[in-house]
Amino acid sequence: MSGTIRFAPSPTGFLHEGHLLSALYVWAAAKKWDLKIHLRIEDHDQGRARKEYIDSIYEDLAWLGFRYDSESIQSSHFDFFQRILEKLDEKGLVYPCTCSRKQLIAENPRSETGEVIYQGKCRTQPHPCSEPHSLRIAIPDKVIDWHDERLGDFNESPKFQCGDFPIRDRDGFWTYQFAVCIDDIAQGITHIVRGEDILPSTARQILLSEMISDACDASKILPAYRRPLYLHHPLIVDSTGKKLSKREHAHSIRQDKDQGVSPEQLLGRVLYKAKMLSEDTPISLERAIALVAEKL
């Protein structure tokens, strides 16, 4: 097997143990399936992205010993995102939404996980719109059948999971869902290995990717969409059972490095917390990747 897999951190904080575990899964998948590795800096959220965080991603990966075949940063091709938006708009698939966060919460039902399921209130909103607004994609009532290499088969309808979702927010920033779909298609990503926390996004990303591909088919500005292979890995959680998060100020790799922790010590600690080692003991990156590859 051959193809391309990506490691795609967002520079909204410093990398932490959760990112390191995800990187180990990505590099392990590349080893097992003979894949090229693409490092993608996902700085679509320009309100929170910082240069110091971008620099630290490169520095931390180099310190740990991770090597990759190619790299990109999303902000370098935002103009391309605009071209894709225009293609979707030509098909009548994009509309402005003036609903405030307060309205969204008050006027729409919630899923079992607490996510707002947008009911399409603004689908008839005049376009263009002079009021502050986000841009939403009008998704069809379609069931997406997809397979996860670890968790099995899924049968999901984004219309009932989340409803029409934004592809550009009220501040004019591209959303994660839109940016990741375009880049995965454009960069020829064939395998996606990421944490279980992204599991709910998969069906909507497949559907959006299909819609983007269809809208751009005549112009040939994107290669044809080929659905990637998916694998969602378990997460490291804190003492309360929550996943590690930048928003929750998870202890960073940079802090460990500054405190004199070696890469081997950090790798051993992460694999111990992930229940892949029976004790917290130093381990080389090569051995760590091989150990995770055995679990795939």
C-alpha cells in the first residue's frame, strides 16, 4: 500500500502529550502502510493562531526526532479557499446566517452530545448580506456510510447530527470543516489517522468533500475526491476523564523540554498513559513508533 498521511496540528497553543500520541499513531500508520507524511499547520483560525505556536510545532517535532516528507501552512492558500467558496456559491449551496450564538442555542435542538443542530432558519436570507454573518453550507438529507479501521462501520446523517454548518465564521475566518476538506483533497491525503474526539466530524467532512468535488468538477481546480481510509485512535485523558486540551492549559511538550525531560522519557510517559507500556520507562522514538504500529 502507498499514499499520503498528514499530521495537522493547529497553532492555537503549544503541543502537549495528546498531540504526541496522535503523532505516534500517524508515524506508525506511515510505517505500517508505507505512506508519505505531510505536516500541515492548520492556522485557519486567525483569531487564535500565533507565530510562536507555529515555530514551536517545528521545534518540538525536531527535538523529538519526527521527520516528514512535505509541509504546508493553510494561511498561504486562503485565496484558494475563496475560489472553492465561489464554486459552491454558484451552485446555490452557500448562504449567510445572521443568527447570534445566543439565538443558535435558544432556537435549535441539541444532539445527545450537546451539539446545536441548526434547523436552517437563514436558508432564505438575501445574499450578499450587509449584516454580520457566517456562511453556511446547505447540506442535503443524505446518509453517509463509512468505515473506521479500528471502530468498524458507521451510518450517519449530518443533517440530523448538526444541520447546515458554517464554512466561514462571523469574523471572516475559514472554519476547520471547510479548510480540512479542501486541503485533504488538494494534497492527495489517502489516510487519516486522528483522535476519537474528531469522530463526529467524519460523516460531515465526507459529505462536504463530495459537495466540493462536484462543484469543482468542471473547472478541474481540484483533483477528483477519493475517500481516505480512516482510523480514530483512543485519547489520553486527565484525572477527571477529560481529553487533554490547549484551552484547558494542558502541560506542554515545551514545558517538559525546559524542565530537562528527555524525548525518550516523554515518549515513555505518553505510551504508559496510553496503556501501551506497563511502566513509565524511557523509550526511543523508533521503538515507540514500532510499538504503536503493532497495535494498528
